[in-house]
Amino acid sequence: MLNDRQLRLLLDTLTSAVLVLDENLSLCYLNSAAEDLVAASSARSIGLPLEDVVRESRSAEQALRSALATGEKYTVRRALWLLHNLEECTVDYSVTPLTELGLLLLEVQSMDRLLRIAREDALISAQETTRNLVRGMAHEVKNPLGGIRGAAQLLQRELKDLAQPEGEDLAEYTQIIIEEADRLRNLVDRMLGPRQPVKLLPVNVHSITERVAQLVEAECDGALEIKRDYDPSIPEIPADSEQLIQAVLNIARNAMQAIAENVGLEEGSLTIRTRVQRQFTIGRRHCALVCRIDIVDNGPGIPEDIRERIFYPMISGRAEGSGLGLSISQHIINQHRGLIKCESQPGQTEFQIYLPLASD
């Protein structure tokens, strides 16, 4: 037979959260996983009503009381819990009445991490599909553009032999054709993104962020306040320095332009922050350590109708935007086996770039 200490040790080793409620729906036991889930220790939680630690809904509370009275088990999927610290979490939980003891046993599984992985998988898959489509279309466009430009050059040479001024007037038209073909070719090249594969070498992340800060300061003549919040303990990361600068610069430049158009550079601020994050999952790949680069601005925020699509090509919240900068940044970060996330509301937009601290 196991004694009480052994039973508690056994329950504390479970990855599932276990909560035990008495007949008044007050907490009388939490294992270690439950303490982590609800962000409260057993010492402070035992004896408190469940609603003081976790709230779901009035109907959920009635279901718990009914289970206690009838002895019937039930399971709830994708329940949204509001914790005492006002954070939210999504959980699956099963309720088992212990009728003889007058207790309720709740077995809880947090779904936040699984839901985040599923969302990121879907996002990465959709972006890759879109990029492949754009690449195929871009290559198809480039071929006839080359023919149009070549034909216009040949025609321009022939027109030089015509009598003046007719030859000069027609040559202007052929020059317009050549220039517009070049403009379209440049647009297509930007849609295709970087042509060279990344060359991962040890890089100090702050050399990247400082270079970006200097470029932004030069572009706005120092009118925009740029704040640095660096973690000097971050080790070197495996990265392609030039391409990573381009990825971070695209995001910072978008922020600067949004501030200039809506708030004014003198009233704006841009914060570049670096941190180390432990035990992070990128897609389905677990990373013991990642470097996180945050780019935060106090601009107008991203319009709600395009927030879910901002990394797709040709999607922009600015009238003058091409909609290619964030798509290129996402492609570069994906090549680094990393991830970009965005959270935006009026008055604050935050991009988070996650990069593994060790290459595969």
C-alpha cells in the first residue's frame, strides 16, 4: 500500500493537472501541474472557492454541483478559463465525482500549446502554398517580359534610322516600354524574394539590431525615438547576417512609415528588445532555447481585416505600401527555421521574431 506522501509524489509527477474540490466547490488539493496551470500555489489556494482561482461560467458551476449530486462523470472540450491573474487559458477537463468522499476530481489538460502549434502549422503551410503560387506566377511573367523588352530594344534601334523628328517621337514610346518592363521585372524579383540560400554563421544578434536601428535613424533623420532594450547574455545565433538585417529592417521600416503617416515621427517611438526564451516550440519542432527579437511601435495598429493576412504577398495596410516587405521577412525567418508573430491594437503593434539558438 502507498502512504499519503507516496501518493502525493505520484500525483505531482503527472503532466495532467489534478484538482480536487469539496462539496462547496472549494479547492482541497492541487498537484504540481495544476499549480503551474492556474498560476497559484497549493498553500495559497487550498480552502478557496474554485471561482476565486478559476472562472468559467455559471452553467459550468451548475454542472459541477449536478455531478456532485448525481455521481455522473462528464468531459468538457475547449473550455475557456479565466485565471485569478486575469490571464486566459483553453483546457479540456474531465469531472469524476467521488461520491463516497463527497469530492470532485478534475483532470485538466491545457490546450493552449497544442492550439498554438496547430495555428502556426496552418499559417506556415498557407504561406508556403502562397509563396509557391507566387513564384510560379512570377517566373511565368518574367519570360514574356524579357521578350517584350528585347523587342522594344530592337525596335528602338530601327527607329534611330528614321527621319527626324518622327524617329525621336517613336523612340520615346519604345523607351517607355523598356522602362516599364524593367519596373515590372524588379517587382517580380521582389516577389520572388532572396535568391541565395541562407549561409548560417555565428552572429551577434545585437550587431543585427544595431544596424537596423542605425538605418532607421538615418532614414528619419533622428526624428523618431528608438529605444533599445537588450539582453547582453544572449549568445551568438546561427544566422545569415545580411538577410536577417533585411528581415528585421522590413518590419522596423514598416513601423516607421506607419508612425510617420498617422502619428508623426516626433510623437512616435520604436522599441527593439531582445530576450532568451526557454522551451519554445516552432511549428512542431521543440527548441530548448530561442532568441526573441521584439519590434514594438506606438503607431495606429494594423487594420483588423488584414491582421491574419499581413504576411501574404501584396497585402498592405498602407496606401503606398507594396505588400512585399513582411512576406520577404517571413520567408527569410522561415529559412532560419524561425517564426514571426504579430500582435496589434490601436496605439501598439508588436512583432516577435523567434530564432533557434542552435542550428540543426
